[in-house]
Amino acid sequence: MTNPSIRPRTTKDLPACIDALAIVHASDRYPVNWPDDPGRWLTPSNLVKAWVAVEGSGVVGQVGLSQLDAAKLEPPLARAIGTPAGPVGSITRLFVTPQGRGRGHATHLLEVARKEADNLGIPLVLDVSDDDHAAIALYERAGWQRAASARADWLNAAGEHALLHYYVSPETARKPTQTE
């Protein structure tokens, strides 16, 4: 595994991120439905910060850290993080192009976002579609723990409401809950 170049995403990186996302969408169908405005999709309103993985001069991946409200989480996930309200970090828009895979980019992107959430002092969660076996394997190898599952309000490639699995970061899973 090489040490990838990970840096904060800038507005100048957005076109390259959209191009990389188009490659991922064509190969993996992520996102399932191509967004009308991919730049906006990559920059949700609750985004705290985003990073890119770079090889040479090209963007081969990215991850975002969004902020959620614990009170709006699935109840089993809120119990798992041990806080009924307040800010929660969420991994969002993590992807690596096929040509960038196998070199640790996804792991390093995930780690950078995890460290930022730790610096902010907020628990960290993520959700992943049941169809995304490679991502689930990545998260579980990295020590993330599944806390809950629920049906999404959007449809997967089979035209069914997607089954989402909610995970908590290793650090969040180790913290005692308020009920303990």
C-alpha cells in the first residue's frame, strides 16, 4: 500500500471530483442515480469539510465529513453513539476510482475524516447500502461496528427501497453510552 496524497478539497477540485465520480458511477453504479447537479451532490449543505486523494495531478477519490443532529438519527444508532442530541459527524461521498483502488486511498480518506471528527469532539457514523459489499468490507476491516439497519426512502438498482446499514467509528463504539 502506497502512502497516498490526501489534502483538503478546494473549489478548484470540484470538476475533477465530478469526473472521478462519473467513472465510479459507470463502473459501480455509485451513486445509484446520477444526480442532476453532481457538484451540489458532492457538496451537501451540512458538509463540514472534504478531502481528495490525488495521484500525480489527478483526483482519484474523495470523502466528506458532514454534520448531523443526533436527535434525527435512527433510534438504535442514536443509542449506539450514546447521545440523544447534539452534533454528530457523518462520513459522506466516499469513493475511489477503479484505477486508484488497491493503494489504500479509501482507508486513508476515511482516516483523515475520522481524525477531523475526533478533533471536533463529535461521534462519527456512516451509512452504507447493503448492495455495496466492498465498502462494507472496508469499514469492517477498519473496525467500524454496525449499529442499526433500516430501509431508505430512495430506490436501489433493483427498484426497491435500499437497505442501509448504519455504522459507528471504532472510537465512537468504545465510548460508554449515557445509559451505562
